[in-house]
Amino acid sequence: MAGGASTPERDGLTGALREARRAEAAHFEATLELRDSKSLRLQLLKDDLLPLVDSVPEARELFDLALVPGEPPKLWIDLISFVVMEPDPRSYRFLQHRQDRREILLETADRELMAAAIRRHMAHLMVARERQSAASAPAGPPPGYSSASLILSWVSGFAFGALALLGLAIYLGFLKR
């Protein structure tokens, strides 16, 4: 009798464990599908932006367009800007790291609108870089030495050296007047 009473409890626990495992597997699959859908949406956005970056050599130097898996997956635009699918899996959120915080540049569900905003962001960064390089570039050719000034320096150095040796020889008494 004791064996017959524990069988229904054991079967009840086994059934509950089976149901719990099924529910966990379904949750895990849903989570993977959600992450996959986020990654796919970010990949589509990357595919929209990639021809722009590939067509301009300066843009290839500045922008990475790297899709990094994780939770949440991120599409990195440059070293401080990226796009994630938040707060829901259908919304694009364009973020930029600042010194003390993250700033949301745009949040939209429209991929075309997000791509346009990223293109404007890229253009502004490229203009800022051009301005920086123009400000740091020297105005004219770097100052150099002409061959005449080099010859004059060598001759004057030779003459001063000869006079110094002559003066030392007189001082030490090797040459008498």
C-alpha cells in the first residue's frame, strides 16, 4: 500500500516537472526568436547603411558598422554611437555615449527614418573631422633650409673653428708673434 500511494505522487511530480521543462523550453525558444528578430532588424539597418560607407573612403576610416550579438544586440556605428532594439523589439534606439551618460539621439520604429538619422549623424561627424584636419594642417609648406643657407652655415662654422684654434694656439704659446 505504501508503494501504491507514492506512485501517484511521483507521477504527479514527474508530470509537473515535464510541464515545467516544456514551459522553460518554450520561453527559451521565444527568447531566442526575440533576440534573432532584433539581430535581423539591426542587420537590415546595417545593410541599408553599408553602401553609403563603402562608397566614401573617408567614411570607411570613421565608421565600423559592426553588429555585436548579445542581449541586447547592438549595431555600432562608430566608437561611441550604436543602435539597439529597445524598449520593444520593433523600436530602434540610436544612442551615443557621452562623458557622463548615454544620450538618446533618436527612437523610432521606422527603419528608413533611423537610416536617414544615422546618415545625417555620419555627415556631421565627417564635416567635423574635415574642420579639425583643416585647423591642424599648416598653412603653407613646412619651413626648410635652402642649399645656400646650408653652405653658408658650414663655411661660417669652419671659419669660426679655425679662428678658435688659432686663438688657442696663440694663448698656449705654440705660435709666437
